[in-house]
Amino acid sequence: MSASIPALFDLTGKVALITGASRGIGASIARTLAAFGAHAIVSSRKQEECETVAAAIRDAGGSAEALACHIGEMEQIEAAFGRIAERHGRLDILVNNAATNPYFGPLVETDLTAFQKTVDVNIRGYFFMSARGMKLIAAGGGGSIVNVASVNGVRPAPQQGLYSMTKAAVISLTHAFALEGGPMRVRVNALLPGLTDTKFASALTGNPKILAGVTQRLPLGRAAQPDEMAGAVLYLVSPSASYTTGTCLTVDGGYLVS
């Protein structure tokens, strides 16, 4: 272990798969886990974008590789875990961060295409990533899964009803997998971010009127930056959280108490 890394946060030798890691919160998580010693498998739909993040991690002295995987496609999920098992023989950390929100509007106007895409990625994708990930992590002696949900899963946001429902499902999924994962030595927790300044949230952060309406109700009075989510994930996957499972860690600038 490097003398500069506190033992309770040391991830040296751990293999970590982070989905949705080509930008935003996922990229910040990948960089942070690599900085604390993990080998970061940077995953998203496009290989080239993943490689850009992985290369930056390597240039900074970390260990990383790119792995394209669309979690809305079952064949790609199976292929990704097959490749990880073949290349590394283990997985220690899984961060389910990839998500989609193709529809912004009233629930009653939601069309089937938007509904199916959102459910396929945000629920089915998280479920089978967790199921396949738990098996591989358990086979290696145990580890950690973190599901990136949202405060919308607790308090549905206007015009984001469908997305909010899927994130509520992620919270429930986290509890269910934590219950079964304990005896397998796999801890399962969730991160609940609040409003974060990412491309994913640009419909909110890119609209000054909407942004002002949201931030004025926040105790901290601003949107988060992606790097402000990474420390919470570092805690949840580290030895510091060895007795933490089934929890939802909210990082929202005080949104849920406002």
C-alpha cells in the first residue's frame, strides 16, 4: 500500500467496473477509485469515449482499461462479464452508474418507446448487472456493489415521473440484493445524488430559470459537481464501509430536508 493512501480507503489490487463512466459522475468515480489503487474498468456504450477516460487515468499514474457495454442490451452485459472473468479472473467492485432519461414531461403523455428504453436500462440493466456482478464478486471472495440511484427515487421530480419511478426501483433493488449478498460477502449500497452539473442533467442545469428555481430551495444553494459524488462511492466500496450494506447514502445539498 502506498504510504499516501490511508488504509481504510486503500483499494490497491481491486478490480472495479464502473458503468456510465465516459463522462460526468461515472468518470469522476473511475478517476477516484483509480487514484486510491483500484484498476478501473471504464465502461459505457462507446469504446472510444471510454478509452479517453481510461487513457487520462493511466496518464495520471493509475491503472485503467476501456470496456464498451450498453447495459440495456443483455448480450452486451453477458459479454462484458465474460471478458472481465477471462482477463482478470475476478471482480471486486461494481458501480452501476449508467442510466437514461429520454423523456421529460407528464406521465400521461409517456409513449411506449420512452417507457421501454427507460425501464430496460434503469431497472433491467441494473438488475442483471447486479446479478452477474454479484456472482463474479462472490466467486473472488467478496466485495462491493454501489448502485447510483437518485433523490428522485425518494421524491419524484416534476416532469420526471418515469425516471423517478425507475430510480425508486433501484433503491428497492439495492435493498433486495443487500439481503442476499450478505452471506456471499458482497455488500450492496446506493448513492442518491441530488442535482449535479452534468450533461445528463443539462435539461435542468442548462436552463437558468429552472436551475434558479431548484437551487434557491437547496440549503447549500447550488448544484453539485461530479467530483462531489465520487468520495461517497469511495467510502462505500472501501474497507471503511466494511459493516455498511443496504444503505442509501444521500448527497444532495440538503434537498430531501428542504
